[in-house]
Amino acid sequence: MMFFKRRKAEFRTYQLPAGQRIYAIGDIHGRIDLLRQLLDRVEADLRARPVAGTVLLVFLGDLVDRGPDSAAVVALVRELVTAGRAVLIKGNHEEIFVQAARGEARAARGLLQIGGGATLASYGITQEEIDRGSFADLAELLVDRIPRADVDFLDRARDWYRSGDYLFVHAGIRPRVPLDEQDPSDFRWIRREFIDSAHDHAMMVVHGHTIASEVQEKPNRIGIDTGAYRSGVLTALGIEAGERWVLQTDVPVDA
């Protein structure tokens, strides 16, 4: 009988392909103010350390809900993706929002339970309209009022993006399962099975979804959801060749 030892991840150097720089951006949740500030920080970083090759923004999902300006965040990210400057990973909040905006009553109910009322308000839907009828009525209202271009854009978002030794995903991956055999829902919803695992995934996984007060850098994963909607701190992880660095918005004075 043969026994196989579990591979435990150890700190080592992970690489992006030569000539590429990536800025991965954590969960924004409707904070257009923080997104604009962080993009200014990215531009300043590019001036301070010029790059000869390509630059790509990787948004890790959860653009919407909780914060006050989800519609504006979606519009800005869509502009960047359309221009070829960014890619968007689909988060669990995008998944539910898209389902609700396509007329699913159950998703409309779920949307309100995860901060979706703020998203609807950003699209001009009032609390009175939300309360007026059933969840089926609300879903029909969303079909009429949420721009199809925004819904289609969010629905087309990627499950993951990979470059070199790095995998970018919203929530994480299921340990010991090959990437092409993963359940797509895990990319958006998994938590403890991924967060608590010390397994070597044979790539560095950069993710959001699970909030922490500071960047979580482990041998097998880097979590960059710093709870921007409530902390005021939105995080970007810069990566080039074998180097990594962190950019963040200012911590509020009264935090």
C-alpha cells in the first residue's frame, strides 16, 4: 500500500511572465470614491516605477452592494474592461445581482439580504418601489430598470484569470481539485475550506471575498479584501516578475 504525503505550501518566489505588470484590486462594494482614489495611486505608482511592458488591472469581483455608488463603479470598470485595460472576475454579489436583474424572484430576495438595496438605489430604484409588491414584482421591476448593458457585462465576467504562477479568483478554489474540474460556484462562494487550507496549489492564489483588516499573505494565497465599504481601505496588489507590493487608499481619520 502506498501513502502520499500532503503537499504543504512553503514561501517561495512566484513569477509573472516577463514584460507584464498586474494590479489586482479587491472588493469595492459600491465605493466609487475609493476606486477613483486607488486608480490615482496606481497611476502614481506607474510614474514612480515605469514598466516597459503591459499593465493590466484585475478586478476580483464584488463591485456592487453595500456601498452607495454601485452603478458608477460598474460603469467605470466596464469602461476599463472595454478599453482592454482590465479584466473582471465575477463575485458572488455579481452572481446574485445578475440573477435578480434577469427576473429571478428568489435572487431578488437574496439581493436585499446582502446589501443590494444600496445597489438598487444607485440605479434610481426607491425603497418605496422595493416595498411595494412581492419579490416576483421586484424582480420584474429590475428587468425593466437595470440597464441590460450592465447586466450583460457583469454576467460575462470571468470565473478566474491566470498569468504565470498566479491565479486570480474572487473567493478561492477547492484544494486538491484541478482547475479545470473545479465547481464554478466555488470560485465565488468558497470560504473556510480554502482559507484554512495549507495545501500547495502549485500557484499563488490572489483572492478577495473574505474580509481582513490587512492583506493576508500566506504561502499559498494572498487575500486582499480589506472591507473597503466599511473600513474605507481599498487594496491593490501590484505584481511584476517576482516582486509584489501593496497600494491602498487612506485609512479614515476616525477609523
